[in-house]
Amino acid sequence: MNSKRPVNLDLGKFHFPLPAITSILHRISGIIIFVGVAFLMYGLDLSLSGEDGFNRVNELLDSFLAKLIIWGILSALLYHLVAGIKHLLMDAGIAEELESGRLAAKITLVVSIVLIILAGVWVWA
């Protein structure tokens, strides 16, 4: 046995390329959307239960925490959408090379950040 093998991998030593980071974030955003749907379904159920429920959801949506959760879910949704379009383009054979993949990852991040900021302005306004 080779005794120089690491016992535990130190993930802090690994430096992932930008396309890999955007791909990992795409998966994480999908998980956030999956969990966020529970909050959205609860709000929908409560608002459809009657006038009192609707008024309660209105009050809940005025709170800081609710706005933060809504903005987080919207942010995940927008990033997932943009990264998903990038993945679809890659499946079609576009931006598969190293340099174009890096450019596509940068474009994904920039477009996502702009959309997330716009969503924040919309939610907090």
C-alpha cells in the first residue's frame, strides 16, 4: 500500500474551474427550488382557505423573513433557468470547447446576477 495517500481529502485545496462551479451551483439551485416549493405551497394553501387565510398570507408576505425567502427562491429559480439554458446549448453542441465553456459560465453568472438584483428590487419594492 502507498502510505502517501491522503486519509481525508481537503476540499479547500481543490480549485474548481468556473464551468464546474456554475454546474455545481445549478444543482444546488435545483435543491433550493425543491425545498422552496414547500413554502410556496403552504402559502397557496393558506391563501385559498378563505378570506382570513388570504389576509394572513398578505401579512406574512410583508415580513422581512418572508421577503427574504421569496427572494431566495426567485434567485434560485432565475439562476437555475439561466444555467439550464446554458446546459441545453451545451447539449446542442454549442460552447463545449474549453474557452467557450469558460465564456458561457461567465455569461451565466453575469446574467444571473443581473436578474437576481432585478428580482430583489421587485420583491423589496
